[in-house]
Amino acid sequence: MKNESEKKAVAREILRQMGGNRFVAMTGARNFTCDENSLGFRLPGTMTRDRINYVKVTLNGMDTYDIEFKSIRGYKVKDVDSYNGIYNDGLEAAIGRRTGLATRL
């Protein structure tokens, strides 16, 4: 059984690979959630393409990432798009390209 720190290690690494605090400041990401192999966060939906306001990045078994883009309004959850097999150096660009948000200066 993994302790809480070990469960958050993958989520911390995902955030670091996306740019860390710089990514958070540029996109307005907030309300972070995590489990053993993923990181989820909310975005300001009025500023994104297709009103995407939730993103979940999951480490898959091939050591690449799957990204889910959702629009959540009240109790309605709409799957907007998903990418599979993204390498760590492409996370930031993939999220920026799909949401329309600048992820770096």
C-alpha cells in the first residue's frame, strides 16, 4: 500500500513536466486533484476554446500520457476531446494547442 506522498509523486512530476508554477500562472489552473497515476485540474472555461474547463493527464503503461479535455457545467459533463500517447516534452504544447491558452511567454 502506497502512502500519500508516493501517490502524489506522479502528479507532481506531471505538473513539473508541464512547466510547474509557470504553467499554473499562465493558464489559471486550479483545484488540482490526483491519484496514483494522474493529475486533474480546472481551467477558467470562459477563456478556453470549446469552453474546456477540466483537463486530466494520465500516465499510461507505455510511459506516455493520455490527456482528456472536458466541459463541466453543473451536473453535465461533456467529453470534448482526448489525446493518447503524448510524450512528456509535448504535454504543455498539446494542452495549449487544444485549449487555446498560452502556456508560456
